[in-house]
Amino acid sequence: MTTKDIINPANLVYGKTKLLTENPMHYCPGCSHGVVHKLIAEVIEEMNIQDKIIGVAPVGCAVFAYNYIDIDWQEAAHGRAPALATAIKRLQPDKYVFTYQGDGDLAAIGTAETIHACNRGENIAIFFINNAIYGMTGGQMAPTTLEGMKTATCPYGRNTELNGFPLKISNLLAELDGTCYVTRQSVQKMASIVRAKKAIRKALQNSIEGKGTSIVEFVSTCNSGWKMSPHQSNKWMEENMFPKYPLGDLKDTETVHKGAK
Amino acid sequence: MAKFKGAVVVNTERCKGCELCVEACPSHVLGMSDQVNSKGYHYSEMKHEDDCIGCAACGYVCPDACITVYKITI
Amino acid sequence: MEDFKLMKGNEAIAHAAVRCGADGYFGYPITPQSEVMETLMELKPWETTGMVVLQAESEVAAINMVYGGAGCGKKVMTSSSSPGMSLKQEGISYIACAELPCLIVNVMRGGPGLGTIQPSQADYFQAVKGGGHGDYRLIVLAPSTVQEMADFVGLGFDLAFKYQNPAMILADGIVGQMMEKVVLPPFKRRRTEDEVRQECPWGTTGKLPNRKRNIITSLALEAEVMENINLKLQAKYRDIEKNEVRFEAHQCEDADYILVAFGSIARICEKAMEAARQEGLKVGVLRPITLFPFPTEEIKQLTKKVKGFLTVEMSAGQMVEDVRLAVNGAVPVEFYGRMGGVIPSAEEILAVLKEKLIK
């Protein structure tokens, strides 16, 4: 059996989902965004909900998410995605609605929209990419930037006296009665990717079952902003990000609304 | 116990040379080519194809969905 | 037998919204317009027509909810007052660029800053010249009666959907708070999902196999692409200017002097006009109803016959600039305004007219 014999559609085990468009993704080589986009597209295909789902894209590196996953999308102003999603879901309750946001979008400018959508228990899924930096605008400090971490706007390292503390936003959101599922995942190795994909599916399933708001935080790398190789970024993330933002479920409860559809 | 034999095909034009697949492969099948694609990236390719077990770890970690994985049982 | 009801302008907006088949209202309390949302909450339209009514956490959130809903092709609206309208400017710019229909109601209060809860007309610039960034325009309707508050909801939505552009009802605090007789519009049902897909094929209603994915966005990084978007918007605004001008003229045919005013102030000007006529002065009133598109052509025509215009506003003088542009120096254009919520009287206006124009 040669390699040529094995490469046969009958033997296909894994390939690009057709819900990921042919457009080459503009993300940096090794960027976590690509993996998460891929997983979301795979889940939508497996759940067979391409015609029933609307995504809300952020301002940030993923501003062009709508070029990569073949579903209906709306591009939100910076931080406002949960407000758009609130209306899209309430006006079209039979649809799946999710937001895809970075750490600046969700936890800086969008903090109010994030907290209040969660507090209302909107039946949406929030996919949160936390790489502790503002990638698109050139690597500035984010609310989730770690103490001592160097970025373009804290070139000597984040100083808690000057800049405050890394914001563990998911912990705050888990405290809100409106959230039913809050989890931290990562996508740097196969086992984590398999778990992350399950979390995405669970979040979308929760939303259509009217259980309240689900948040999946993906602790991620930004090898450009961190000025490392993709391989080094994975290691740095495991050694530094995971202790501050530990993986696992912060919350997983039953329906938060009485009488939810 | 069943044994698997696999093979992967890399979309060399889509590959950005991030090398995460090389790192992820448990059988050290993949490596970076000396050649570059039209964007100037070295792409990954099977260097030791006989060792591939079709586990798809490379496919899973690829941020650009470049890798198609095939597997047979022998 | 017409069914008159007695209610505040703000309440009329709420009733009209339900009756014209609106799909959603998203708002935040601020004086002097909180009755809009309060009335909607009392009406509970989610139990009758299925309309969504939601109190958002801020005016910023509310306008972005309108954006999301409008992007689905839904008939959605928000209301606020001056400081809250400032917060909405970002969202309005996005909505205008994405070419989405929606209705925004501003019940103006005195400013700038936190200001006062008393009425004002000082958001004219913000509404008509674009308070948000970039080259865009709102279709702006200025009601002067509670009846117009009710009627302009349906009209505003119709224009918004006709041109895929946000429309605004620019009301002053007087017409928002005063009570008058009103005949509410007849009930029109909300559109079905299929009707929405039909009327708004660009909406994010879920990508069916028979079409490409719909993307609602205002982002275009390539300069030529962005310019083309702007050219398209400008062509639309020229269309609106050609087809949608609305105004009311009182005794302008033989007038020597014309008072130009919008909203409640136009009604006070009518009283000044009547007093002037009693004294043998030939005075008329021109009341623009659409502030964008402005009745430039009508003013140009009047310029040929009159000796001068007096523009009266509750501001430091904003609409007067558009009057001056239309008159183009042919005859004097004077201005009289009160600020901070002070309402000018008909006597004051007539005195100023005499002093500044009829010398």
C-alpha cells in the first residue's frame, strides 16, 4: 500500500469543512483565530444549521470573520456585538445567534454590552478570544494583558499600579444569574481542540434551548503581538496564560430562565 | 489490534509555514519544505510518510485548514 | 366619526409604533421622552402583535440593538433626547453606511452637556448635518403637533425602508410633552418572516441554499471601494432631495416678510403672523417639515417675492444657516432665538420682526 493508494476519498478522515470558504484567511501564521473559525464552521456543518445561524463579527483581527465562515453575518461596532446579537435573537427567536469577540472588544469598550447581555440571559453564544493583547491595531495592552507582560502601550511591562490588573472577565460573567455555561478552552493541541469543539457545540445547543447565555473563552496566542514563533507562543501560553486563566468549566447550570422556550 | 496507515495532503498554497503541524505530529512525519509557495511561505510536507498513522493531529491544529488526512486499517 | 384621543406627543409615538407594525423598540430612559418606552411597556405589544420592547443598558446599547434588528430587515426604532442622541452617533453612522432602515426619535432638550430638561431645537446640526462621522444624511422629519408625532412614525418607517436609510423624528420637548387631540393610525400587522425575506432580501435571516451569505457591514478597506459606497450614498441623498421635500406654507403667496421655523416654534410664529396681519403687515410662515431634505427650492422661489426672512429657533441659530444658503444673499435673512429651554412668545417674535426687518 503506497501513499498514493491511501489518498483516496474513500479513506478520508479529516478535511476542510465546506463551511469554511476558499478565501485564504488573513491571520498571522499560527494564529489561534484560524483554528477557532475552523471549529465553529465544523460545528455549524455538523449541526446542519447553516441556514438558521447568524454570526456577529467584532472589531479586531477577526473583523473579516464574515469572509471565512459561510453564514449570514453582521459586523458590529467595537464592543457592541452583544447588543446586536440581543436584537437579532429576540427578533428571530428560532435562529442561532453568536458573537465572536476579542479581549478589547468584549472586556474593554464592550464591557457594558457584555455584562448586560449576560445579565439578561440572552439566548446567544459568545465566543471570546483571549490572547491578552490588541492584535489588529499593532499589539497594545488589553484588559487581560498579564502583569509584567510587554506590549506597545506598556513597553516596560504591565505595572499594576499604573494599569491595574489582568481582568478575569469570565469569572465575573459566571457570577451573573443570566449565564448558564461559562468555560475556558484552548486550541493549541489536539486534545484541547476536541474539547473546545464540544464546548462550541454545547454553547450553541444551549442557546436554541433557551437556557440563557453561554460564554466560551478561548485562551489563545498572538505570536505577532507577543513577538515569538507560533511554537514558542504555545509554550508561553501554557506557562503563563493558563495559570492566570485556568482552563475548564467555570459554570454549567440548567436553564436560567423560568419558562424558557 | 488494528493498525492504521495514513497519509496527508497539504494545500501548499494555503499553508503559511507556521510549523504547528510539525510540532503536533506524534510520529514526526512532517517537516518544512525547501520550496516556497507563491506567497513566499515554506509549506509543510510529509518527510517520513511511512510513519503516518492518520491520527489527524496535524489537521486539527492547522489554523488554515490546509491538511486533508486519509487513513486505512491494515 | 373619527376616534380622537387626548394624549402627549411621546405617548402618540408609542401608540403609532405598535399600530404601524413595528417589530422592535429599544430604548433608555431620559427626560423628556421616557413616556415613549413607558407607554410601550404598558401597552405590552409583545402579547398582541409580538413586538419586542426592551429597555437597554444605555443609549449606545439601544442604537446597536436597532442596528442588529435592522440588519435582519426588521422594523425597529429607538428614542432618546439630546445627550442620549450624542451617544447614538456612532451607531447611526454605522447604520447609514450599512444602508439599513430604522427610525430614531429625538425629543430635544436644552444643552450643551447635561443641559436642562426644558425644550430646545439645538440638535438641528447634529440631526441634519450628521452628528456621527463621515458623509451621510438622515431623513429628518420635524413634527409640530401631537398628530404629526403619530403620523410621522409610519411615514418615517416608510421613507426609511424606501431608501434603506435611517430616518429621524426631530421633536422638541414641547411637542413631546404637550397633550392634544390625535387620531391614531389604523392597525397594520407586522410582516411575516417570508414577507421580511421578500422585502429585505439583504437581511441576515439565515443563509438559505438559494442565495449567497448576507453580510451587513460598513467596512471597506480599499479606497476605491469606499468611494463607490459613498457615491452610492450620495446618489441616494440626491434622490431624496428631489422626491421627499415636505413643508407647510401659511399666507406666503402675498407675503413681504416670511417667518421660517420648524416644530412647535412654527405654531408660535403663526400667532405672530396673525398679529402682524391684524396690523396690516403682510407676513407669512414657512414651516419645513423635512429638515433633510430641506425646502431649498421653495425658499428660492419665495426669495424672488419677499423683502426678507426671519428665522426663529430655540437655539443659537442652526437652521438659519440653511435658510441663508437657499436665499444666497438675495434678501436679508435675520435670526431670532432663545436658548436654555426658554420659549419665545408671539409678541417677542413680532417685535423682533419689526425691529430687524421692517425698519
